[in-house]
Amino acid sequence: MIVYAAADEVARGFLAKFNDAILYPLITLMMTVALIVFLYGCFEFIVNAGNDSARTTGKKHILWGVVGMVIMVSAYAILNVAAGTFGLSVPSR
């Protein structure tokens, strides 16, 4: 029984460090990229108000930026639920 408890603590420690060092920063980075794509699309849409093809490109960037942000917020929420379920630490942001 003691061996299982020790292995459980090692696994929890590894997962907590993995989440803190890799997963949460990666989600934050991807969220930032999606926000930049969204803002670039807004800029492109406004600057090229007279050009329909450029506005269409801006709309696509806006759409994919929003899709990316929704996916990253969903991934963050799922990771928080999973970490809370297994008793891992959830960083406060």
C-alpha cells in the first residue's frame, strides 16, 4: 500500500509541474497568438474599407482569431476541471 501512495504522489507532482511549466504557458501563448490574429483582422478590415477582397481577408482573420480564442478558453477550462478532479494545483491567473 505504501508503494502505491508514493507512486501516486510522484505522479501528482510530475503532472502539477508539467501543467505549470508547459501546458498553462502554452495555452497562454496560443491565446495571445489568437488575439493578435483577431486584432490584425480588425485592423485589416478597417484600413481596407474600400477594397472588398481585402475586407474579406480581414473577416477571415477575425473569424479564425475568435475561433482560436474560444478553443484556448475551452482548453483552459477543461484543464482546470481535470486538474481539480484529480486534486492537482490550479494556478490562479
